[in-house]
Amino acid sequence: MSKTLRIILVATVALVVMLATATVALAQSGHFVGTPTCTDEGTFLECTGKVAGLGGTTFRIDVSASGVADVTCTNPGGQVAPGQSFSFAGAGSTGDQLTPRNGQFRFTVTTDAPTAPPGSCPNPMWTATVTDVQFTDATLTLFEDSTVSDTITVPVS
């Protein structure tokens, strides 16, 4: 193979790779608009905001947040006493959504509420109830066609 033919072949392969990479980058351009708001709603977290630049077929928004959950224990006689607090990692998702024509979407996503783990109360006859979770920061992740497009961490109010 001549040197000129090899150079043309290498240049062609490089151009094809560059064009393929550029197409993928353009398809995954979704992003959060401004800073979403995440509010502590007691035992769960609710985040609202807007995403734009969606270009994939589907998208979803996941939220994760950690905190400390407070537990109360109720004995068989109805008396209530404090239980053992525990660390909690909450998560939630919008689930897969079809991408809107205009590429924008206003969202609300919440974390699941925790349940008290075994041993939160003095004995198994008592009923454990999670009464509150003190969340700190929340991380929101935007996926387009199962690929991460944007991630943002916001304080919880």
C-alpha cells in the first residue's frame, strides 16, 4: 500500500470517528434550567424544576438524597417513646418519559419515604414509625436514552 493511500485511509477513518462522536454529543444535550428547588416534606423530599435541550427518544430524572430519620416507638399500651434514629439514603425517579417535541419539560420528582429498620424500638412488640427525615443536599441526574446528560446538586430547604 502506498504512503499516500495510507494517509488518505487514516484521514478518512479519523473523519468518520469525529462525525460519529459529534452526532452522539448533539443528541445528548439536555440540561437543567436554573437551579431546581428541593423541599424537605417531612419523611420525603420533593424536587421541582425544568429541563431543556432534550433530544433523545426518552428521558428520566432521578433524585438521591441522604439524611437522618427520626423514629418513634409505640408500645402495645399506646405509650410513645423515642426510637433509634438511623441514616437514610432516599431515592426517586420520574421513570422513563417520552421526549416532548419542544425538548423542554417541567418536572416534580420525590424520594420514597423510609421505613424503620428492625431494632429501632426496644422490643419487637413495639411499633416503629418514621416521623421525620432531616435531609441535607439532593443530587438530581438527567438521563437521555439511559445516558447521563446532566447532574446537579442542590441544597434542601
